[in-house]
Amino acid sequence: MGFELLGKITDVETIAAGTGIRELPRLRRVYGRSRWRKLKGLATVQLDDGTVGRAEVHWYEAHGIGRREMKIKHFLD
């Protein structure tokens, strides 16, 4: 199921960086070589069915490439 962010992501924390990321070879192959980090944060999201709620989201990010593969880990409500 897809979702859309409503507003900014808060409480952003780095979970892993560089070789600490398990998916690093795949990320480099698909999106290119860069300094990859895996991050998490809290955001208000709207699901495709119209449901709105606060959730913890995780994503990968690299300088010059941006956020990729954002996913909802769990809802806080």
C-alpha cells in the first residue's frame, strides 16, 4: 500500500551509515555510488485509502541522490 507524507519528518535519527547498511551493494547498483545512510523519523502520513495517522518511517538517503525507498515501519496511533 502506498502513502503520502503530510508535513515534515521530525525526530530524524541515523540508523546506519556506510558499510553498516545491509543493502549497500544493491543501493549502489540501482541508484549509484554515494555516501548512503539509513534514517528513521516520525511523520504524519496519508495512506492510499485516505487514512491519516502518525507513523515511524524509514528510508535511505545519499548526498546528490536524495531520499529513496521510504517505508512505514509502524503506526503510533
